[in-house]
Amino acid sequence: MKPISVMLVDDSLLFLNAATEFLMAQKDVVVVGAADGGQEALTRVQDLQPQVILIDMAMPGMPGLEAIPRLRRIMPDVAIIALTVMDTKSFREAALAAGADVFIPKSAMRLTLLSAIRRLAKDQIKRGRVKVVSAQPQGEVMPPRPILLMEDDTSQRRLYAKVLRNAGYGVCEAATIQEARNLLTESHFGIFLCDIHMGQERGTDLVREQREMLVRNGTQVVMISADTRYRAICQEMGVRSYLEKPVSLVQLVEVLNDLTRG
């Protein structure tokens, strides 16, 4: 079965990362994108075509209460779950009156969110609003080539790998420059996700060293660093994408999806 597609709308990067990690750990759910406010949600929702939207009620600019009815007009069949830290009767009534299908306090998300998402998706199928298709029909699009992920922080590398695997990618992990060098020599990768600061060494040096082979193999490079000074350096090197730490997990998947489609 095709995973349930979810869009996240929240102005907190910390929440977006935590929610993405939690949802991507489920085999039947995929986060297709995120927005940091109501206005951005309105501009992105048609392109993302989510089955379910999780939206915070209190955001600067355009709060969820204002965005929900507008999202409903754009996509009448989408399921909307309103989230907030305020677990009060007045907030619940306001969310439902605005057009949300479900109201869930953020404190209760881990207990109730997944069951709500699955129930809403099941209701959509029953009403004929979502077509049921196999996840990977025979004879259609081939899966993307695997990703090489180089990151010396073990917990960070495992988190990236987990999210990407749940998004449908094959991932090979490298904890050192030498491991990545060996893997690049042995295999062809669609994308090289490359951390820049690798102990005393630099990922940029490896990319320069392997430039001809990367180009020959059609491997696209995505550089990651907390040091913004490297952005201009990466652009000069012709690197396709640069992600600044802390990396949004939603953005990470979106960037790789765009590169794979492109």
C-alpha cells in the first residue's frame, strides 16, 4: 500500500525535526514536505498534495486558525489535524470550527497522533477520495541509486540514514573520509551527502579529489556544514546543494527528492 502522505506546518524547526523523525519511523507514513507558517502552507499544499496536514494553531504571521479554512478551500478533501500546546476546550472548539478534522494537544501526540492519521486516511479511502495503489508498480519507475552518507557524528549519521531509508532510499554510511573514498571507488551512487568537518579532514577536499569520478558516475553532491563560510566555497566548486546545520529533516528529504527527480 502507498504510505500516507503528511505535510507539517509549524514555525518551530525543533518541532518539525522531531515530528519528522517520529513519523518517518513508521512504515506506513511519509512526510512529503513542511511549511514554517500558514502563508507558506497555502503556497505549497497543491504541489505537495498531502493526504493529511498537521498544523500548529499559534504561529506568527498567519496562525493555524486562519490558515485551516483557506487550506480547506484549496484542497477540500485533505484531512487536517490541528496541534497546539494549549489543551483547552476553547482551543479545541475553535480548531474544529475553523475546519480541522481532529484537535490534538502536542503533549498527547505520541499517544494519539498515529491512530488519528491512520483513521483519517482510512476514512478518505472509504469515501473514494484516495486511490489505493501499490507502492512500487512493476514496470514503472526504477528506485533511485543509493545514497552515500558521510558523517562522523554517529548519532547524526544514524538519524539521517533512518529518515532517508524510511523515505525509500538505499543508504550506505561512511564514518570517515577513507571509508567514503573506498565506497566511491567500489560503487556508483546517485547522491553523495557529504559532511564538511570530518575531524582534522574536510569533505570539500574529498569532493575536489574525486570530482572527475563523481561527474563521470553522475553522482550529485550535497554538502552539509554548520559553518556558513563554506556555502560560497561549495558554490564555487559547483556543488549542487548546501545544507546548513542543524539540518531540517524535512528539507533533507525534499532536497534529495528534487535531485532524484531532476
